[in-house]
Amino acid sequence: MNGLLSFLPDSPIMAFTVLLLVTLTVPPIFERLRVPGLVGLLAAGVILGPSVTGLLDPAGDVETLLSDVGKIYLMFVAGLEIDLRDFKKTRNRSLGYGLGTFAIPLTTGLLLSRAFGFDWVAAVLVGSLLASHTLLAYPIVMRLGVTKEESVTATVGATIFTDIGALLVLAMCVAADAGEFTTQMVVSQLFMLALFSTAVLVGLDWVGKQYFRQNGDKEGNQFLFVLAAVFLAAVGSQLINVDKIVGAFLAGLAVNDVVGNGPVKEKVEFVGGVLFIPFFFICMGLLLDVQIFMESLTTNLAFTVALVAVLIASKFLAALIVKPFFGYGWNQTLTMWSLSLPQVAATLAAALVGLQQGIISPLEFNAVIVMMLITSVLGPLLTSRFAGRLVTPKFTKPDQTSLWFDYGETAVIPDDTTSAGPFTVVVPIYNPITQRYLIEMAALLANHENGHIIPVTVTRAQVHMDDPNLVTSLAQSRKLLQKAEALSQEFNAPAFPVLRVDDDVSEGITRTAREQNASLILMGWSRQGFRAKLFGTLIDDVFWSSHCPVAVARLLAEPIDIHRILVPMKNVSPQAVRTARFAQIFADTHNASVTLLHVSDRHTPSDQIQAFEAALAKVMANGPQTTWDLRTVCHDNPAEVILDVAQTHDMVVLRSMRRRTAGGLAVSDVTHKVIDEATCSLVLFGEPHS
């Protein structure tokens, strides 16, 4: 092996290239094996590290830099993902549960460590590692449509207290280990930390809003501002003798309110999820010594098993204690417990600091890694089981059977008449191949709702408006619009074409939709085009910035010939209901039928399935009187069932709901598989900011 490695160049570029290749290839392989991708990154780090091949050096300049950047980014994203609006709604319950799920694991971890002969500083640090938690299973509750359920929002809000508390304890442990732990030091440190936290949370929030207000249309500058804010906060925390991950977490909370849920936030998370955070996990693997790791599973097995058992038991005890005080049922309590189990972000970052400072040994560090691996798998599994039994949040039924009503629980309709108007379908025209079917589908919907179509073409602006390329593009756009208008007349639908010159195609589409008060944007895609990464694509940008629903269609037959429509239904959330309503209205335009497909877990109780079916029946009864039926299948692989049933249908309507993970952004695995393998027509239906 050493002979083979001697042929490789010893340069920073080599190390960076290896990290890129591992990040690109390893996670997909492990995810196909139903193992979290971060486990694969850790395993790859072990193989590439000094204990196996020695290809990468944990003390190397590139590895050290990227590990630090990844650690900062991981804590920043952890803060960025906390929804402060939901936290404010359940502030008291978040505080109560946060204190419980922090203090109980901290105490039990401290007692366990002391029982195994740890000194006080190491014991307190180990306890703090158990006190925090990572919302690794949050995408699951998003998919189930229960993010607004009170027990879920209380657990999410508790993350603020547990993470800040754990990081504060870490700062105290580092100071104590350096021999600087005195009453005066503690008071002084807490005072500086309070000032620093206020400066970051209030100062960054104010400065960020001012900067964004002046650079509202320059996403590149906004992106750089966010990065600068993160690393300035990290440097600032070091100046007050607090680890840099504390500043990064506080920066995430501060920037959260500034960037909102727009494309800048996604770009920030995308860069971290694709590059820096995976690099951090790989570099964590470099620190794992195989011999010591095996020792933690053999000679040190008692401590490793006890650590995992104490974590699971203490987190359960914390949820159990608040159960009678909050009046929660068992499903709510068990959901809170399962959400607080995974130990990834703050735990790994703090454990690494403890290892680097010499507070804990490599043997104990490896035991923490084992705990992380077990909880990162067990937590999401339990969440999917218990959160699926929660009652979905109630929503207000519209006064009309139409799909086109106010979106969002907190949306406010202005008093003027700009929010009302005729039903309008904006159809971006950019592909002559898909143009006819799109116009036909838009015409069916517009005629059903007594509305009209607005075909729109967007030509990219040039510096000089007499640029020959611009003139040529405008001529081509006019031809496309003339054809679209002719097709609209063929299908007896009023059309009002719009030709727009804009710097960005996606913004041109969404701005036109906003100006025309559109009810729906209907776009087309090709199979090959949609297989590309959604980030940065035209479709992705339209989903993010649109004010109205967006339907992206891949039509393989004339819409009038689509008679059997399949709609997979995971839950009865408002978003899922509106997806079903879209299919129901489209079916009503030409007497088609709708099949609702619910794929349930094999362990789902029969009474829960019956309640779900009754709720769906009530939803469909409130819509157009179309022919519909409901199929419930118990299976462990929803995508396989959907693809099998889709073979007897003409079109599948899928809900667009992207999930966020520590490893990046992606369409749900089920949706992705159906899109890739379905042989019938498809519609991806999404709401604003979905």
C-alpha cells in the first residue's frame, strides 16, 4: 500500500480531490443499502486515515482547514434550521421540555462517567454530550405533515436550549481543563457570552436586514454576506475564549430571520451540505483509530453500551416527565422522545473539541461515535413510527370546491380587489415539443374555472437592446407565442400572450405570474432535464419564488385522453389535500377518474387506517363530483407500490416537497424513484416555497 501511495503527488490538491470523490460516490452507495450517508462518510474517513491506508492525514493543512470549516458550517445550519416563529408559539413548553431533556441526560451522563472513574471535567463534558440533540428526523415529520403539531414544535424549540446549554458547558469544561475555572472566571465568562450573544442575535439580525434591503436582487452578495457573518461570529466567539461552534450556532439563529425560506437560504445550505459538512464527517473518520474503535466494542464495551443505554433512557425520562404537565398523549410523548434521540451536530462538534483539548481520550471519543451511529439510525426509525400516529393539524375548509384559495395558515388576503380576479393560468413557452399538450391542459383548466391562459416567453436581456442576439431571440419568442395563441383558439380558451425581456428566466416567469395575478403556473419538463439536480434549475427557482401553485407536467399523451389519474396520499395535511384537489379538478374537466393511493406501514393499526380513509373520503366529497376510489396497501416500499399501480393509470400527480438533511437538499426518495421509473404522464404539484 505504501508503494502505491508513493506514486501519488503529495499536495493539497490531491487531498481535496480525494475528499470530493468520496463525497460524490460514497453516500449514494450507503443510502441504497438503507444506511445513512454520513455513516458511509465516517467509514470512508477511517479507511483513508492513518489507521488503514494513510492516504489522508488528519493533521494535514487541507484536512484541518476543511474540518474546521465543516464543523462551523454544521453548527450554523443547525441554528439556521430552527424555526423561530414556531418556537415563539410554544416558548414556555419548549423551555420546559428543553430544560428537562438537557438536565436529565447531563446528570445521568455525569454520574455514569464518574462511576467509570472519569475526573469531574471529563464527566461533565460527557454529560453535556448527551444533553443536546440533532433534529435528524425532522424531514420525516415534514413528510408526514405534522410539523405544526404542538409536541413537534415544542421539541424543535427545545433544541435552542439544549444546544446552547451544551455548548456553554463545553466552554466551561475547556476553561476548567486549562486551570482557569474560578468563580470570577465563570461570572466574567457568562457576562462576555451574554454580551456576545446579544451582539450576534440582535446586531446580525439588524445589519442583515439593512443589507438585504439594499441588495434585494443580488443573491450573490447576500450569499457572501451570510458566509461572512458566520465566520465573523466564529472568530468573535474565540476572542471571548468560547469555542467557534458557539458563534456559528448563534449566527444561524440570527441569520434565520434575515434570509427566511428563500433561495439564498437554500444556496447557503446547499454549499454546506454538498461540500463542507461531508468533508467534516470524512475528517472525523480520519481521527478514528480502528484498534481503539474495536477496543471500545470489546474491552470498553461496558462503557459504550452504558453510554447508549443512559442516553436512550434519560431522553425517554425527560419526555415522560413533561407528559402529564403538558397533557400529551403517548404518541406525542414518544414522538418527542424519538426526535430528541439522534446525537450528531452539536455532539460531534463538542466531542471533537474535547478530544483536541485532551479532556476525553480517543477511547471515549470512539464510544461517542458508536452512540452517534446507533441514535442516528434508531431515532428516525422511531419517529416514522410514532409521528405517523399523530393527528394531523386541522385546517379551514374553503367555501368553494375550487382549488384556488388562500395558501398558508398565516397568509393575509388584502382588502382590495387585487387578490380576486378571473382564474389565470400562466404557461411558460420555451419548448415547442411540449407546447401543444401544455396549452391543451391549461385550456381544460381555464375553461373549467371560466378563466383564461397567459402564454409567456422570457428573453434574456442584453447590455444593448439592439444586440443582434436579442433581436433574434425576440423573433423566435414571437413565433412561439403566435403558435400558443393559435392552439388556445383551437381549444376554445381565451389567451393573452406576454413577451417579456428579463435578466433571469425564472424571475421573468414568476414576476409575470405576480403581475397577472395568476392562479397557477403550468410548466413542462422532459425526462432527461428533470433528472438533473433541482438546485439552480429553472423549475427549482420558479418553485421557490412563485406566489401561486406550480404544476410541472411531463405529458406523454393529449390531456383529453388522460382518463385514469393516480394520486399517492401520505397524509391529510392541507398541502396534500390541495394536491388531490388539483387532480380532482383536472379530472372533472373531461370526466376522468381519480385513484387515491395510500401506502401504509405494515405496523400501522387498522383503526388508524380506517380513520385516515374516512378523512380522505370527506375531503373528496367536498370537491367536484368526479369518479374516484381509494386504495390502501400495506408495504415497506411506497415507491414500488406506486410504480406498480401506475402501470394501470394514465397519469400520476405527485406532491413536490423537498427535504433538508445534514447532507444537503433533495427531492424525497419516493418521488425521485417514481419520476425516474414511471412510464406514464406525470405532474409534480407544488405550492409557494414548497
